[in-house]
Amino acid sequence: MKGYHDMGGEPAGPIDTANHELALWEKRVEAILVLLRARGIAVTDENRRSLESLGANVYLNSTYAERRIMAAANNLILKGVITVEELARKLAEVEQRREQLP
Amino acid sequence: MSDHHDHHDHDQDHAHPPGYRHPLQPDADDTLTYPRRLEIAVRELLIEKGIFTAEEVRAGIEEMDGRTPENGARVVARAWADPEFKQELLANPGRACESLGYVMDTTTQLAVVENTPQVHNVIVCTLCSCYPRALLGMPPTWYKSLAYRRRTVREPRAVLKEFGLELPDDVTVRVHDSNADLRYLVLPLRPEGTTDMTEAELAGLVTRDCLVGVAVPRKPGSK
Amino acid sequence: MSRAQGASAVKQPAYSPGDRVRVLKVDAPGHIRTPYYVRGLEGEVERFVGYFRNPEELAYGRYQGEKRALYRVRFLQTQIWPDYTGPRQDTLDVEIYEHWLENARSGA
């Protein structure tokens, strides 16, 4: 079966040819991925495979940076670098911080 | 496809002076989506675990920002000005670029494809978004878009038309799907009327879009 | 042009520039870098690119396998897309691993 990422030749609408500057958080995602590769935690094809495993709905409806960070998180859990529990706790903490903002 | 860009957009190839760096955009807190919360959470966890430091993340961003299409433009300008360098660039692209101070990521290999009067090359990565970042910086949104990845292999001329480039039928359009460990750079055709230009002036004609193959360098004196 | 070999004997690439090859028409799960749109199609080897670790294995954290020969294979657009409207000489180049190729003539 064809992967949903394997999209060469599929029909699509017009291309948005405008330049869009990357948001700071998107640059952080890229920097994180470069560092993880430098630390030997994941190679490019592991990152790619993780992207290809996000599920069609997530993959086709997320931006590039969104996919990259979600795939990275999955890889980190797979490799035991972080645990689901740790991530869930940290996510809750982040959410709580946000709610405390004026 | 959702688009959470909370920063200013640009039209096409806007006129900034060479070397201009867009200021880092502050993140707007009202659009803290799940992936953005995930980025914060993952980063903080990894810092806590000593995988890397906040300073290393900052330095990484600075390094990425330091890589711009001007790198690729300088390589092209040198190739136009120096036939020996051009030969080396086509035979040993990585080594040639290193001689100018541009080092490819060790996990990838550079390929340079030359435009001629008979052949126009255009690059795409249908499976993800592979891109020669050492020479061009970060890939543009359109390069990473599903529409570009889907259509460029199948109807390249229609895609090029959307970028404002129309090629006659007697020019072969050659698409490269950059699907393995190679990263591709297009060596554009040197425009007419440039024989008296300095290398720096030549580099000024070469935009990022020319190096991906969705544009050609403008002739000097034209808009 | 080939990179440093593993412990095995010196390998030679099976195909040379100009060889007519066919991409295997194979469906399989896993991380595959052979795009679906060229599977089963015939093209011409444009060059031998080099030996690289197999992405299908790297994807699962297996970093030490034998390197595989990689080729740039050129296809005519009109042979890939039945509705291609551009000139007949337009081409598409894709990098294909040796284990995804067979001889177009004999099917070896």
C-alpha cells in the first residue's frame, strides 16, 4: 500500500509561492533535531520513518514543523530517552504556565 | 492544511539588501497549539536530562540563520567566473564547496546539476523535503508544501509557470526527486550581458529560486 | 567513486550508465525510499552514485548493515504519466537502490 507521504504525482491545487519566514519555535524544532542527530539519538531515516508513522490525518493536516516535533517526540519515547509519563507531566506543566499568563 | 504562521508574510522575492536577516519573530502566546506545547515540553525535558543546553539550541538557530542562499549564489558565481572550479564543482561538488568554506552535513552528499540551453533542471523531494541546507539555508514553505511535492514530478512546466517561469518546448525539463542521501543544487545558466561583471555582481543575480530550479537568473538591467 | 567497504570483499555495482533497468513492482510495509510512482517502470541508469547504508534498515535503528549500491535512474515523463502534456523528451531522475532494480531485458 502506498504511504500517504509518498505523494509524487497526486493531484493538488495551486502552490503558495510566497516566502514565509519561519517562526522562532519552528527554528527551535530544527535546532533540536540537529542536536539529536549530533548526539546520535536518531539518524535521518529514523526521523523519516517516524514522520511516515504519524497517521494520514495528522500528516496531511499539519505543517512541516508540527510534523517534525511530533515525530521527534515519538522517536524519543521509542528510544527511551523520555518516558510518556515524563512528557505528559511536562506538557501539563506547560499548559498550567500558559493559563497563569495575564 | 493548517497554517500556524504568526509572523509577517512576504510577497515573492521582496527587495531586502544582501545579508539582511529577518529579526527573530517573537511567538504569540495566543496560538500555543499542541505541537508548540510539545516543542516546549520536549526541549525542556531534554535540557533537564543534559542531552543539550539552551545555549546550544540558541547557537544552533544562529548557525541555521547564518546559512543563506547567498552561499549557493557564491558557488555559482565562482563556477561562472572560473572554468576550472566549475569542472571541479560538477565532478566533486562537496569538495568544491568546501574549498569555499561551505561544509555539507556529514550524512548527506551534494549533487550539482547544470542547466544548459537545452536542459533545465528542477529539484523536489516528494517523500519529505530534502534540501541542500548548507548552501541554501532553510527550505521555503512552498518547497515543503504538499502541493509542490505532489505536482512537480508530474506537471513540472505547470508548476514552473506558477513561479513565473515558462520554458519553450525545445528545452528539456529534467526533474530530480531528491529521495536518497543526495542534496541537489541547480547550476543555472549564466545570463547574457554579464561578461564584465565581478563575482560579487554575478552572485547578486542568483536567487534561491534559481538554485532550486523554479526561476532563472535575470539578465542585468532587467527587472 | 565507491566509499569505504565493510568487512566483505570488494563489491562492484551491478549496473552501468546506459543500462536499461526496471524498478521492481513491489508493495511492502516499512520505510521505503523508492517512490511509488516509478515502481514497475523501465528507465536508464544515468550514473552509479555510490554505496550507502540501506535506509530501510537505518529507519529501525539498525546502523551496521552492508552498504548498498545506489543509482540515479532516468525516466521519460511520458512513460510515467499517461496524461503528461509536456514535450516527449522531458525526464525525471530518481535515486534507486540496486535491490530495487532488475535488468529490463532479461529480468535478472
